[in-house]
Amino acid sequence: MPKPMMMPYKRHAIMCCGKSCGENLPLLNYLKEKVAAAGLIVGDPDAVRVNRAGCLGVCAEGPIMVVYPEGVWYCNLNQSAIDRIIDEHFRGGKVVEEFAFYKM
């Protein structure tokens, strides 16, 4: 059986969409739309894979998103924060400290 092929991405952004975080599907969809609009898709050297997760276990400061390979956990997210993370972190390579609460 052939192995599945994974498309190349520089980063993986995983947003909590668990019940305690308010089921963030609108914010997740906003993230996906903005990542695509920024051209951070397969083929771009800064491509970002966006996925949702159930509970990430850090509910008090939600909405939460973790970005790998850096291992940065972002909290208290809204559309403005997402815009900054896309511009400053995904494009610029700099963690947005204002929203980061944990870094590996």
C-alpha cells in the first residue's frame, strides 16, 4: 500500500474549537480565509497548514491556537490578533508576544 503524501508546509496552526473555548469555528474560518488571502498556501515558502482541534486543555484564556514547529501557544484571540499573527509571525517570523503565553 502506498504511503500518503503530505504537502510541504513551513508551519502548522492548530486552533482550539472545543466547547469551553466557545466553539471557535467562525474564528477558525477567518484564520483559514486570511491565510489563503495572504498567499500562505502550498508552494509558498511560508505556507501554513490550518487545522482545528477539540479541547487543547487551556480553556481559561481562550480562544487558543498553537503554532508549530516553534511551539508557540497564543491566547485571547480575535480577528485583530489573527491578522497580526499572520503578518508578524507567519510572514515575518516574529512571535507576537502580546498574545503568546507559552513558547517551547
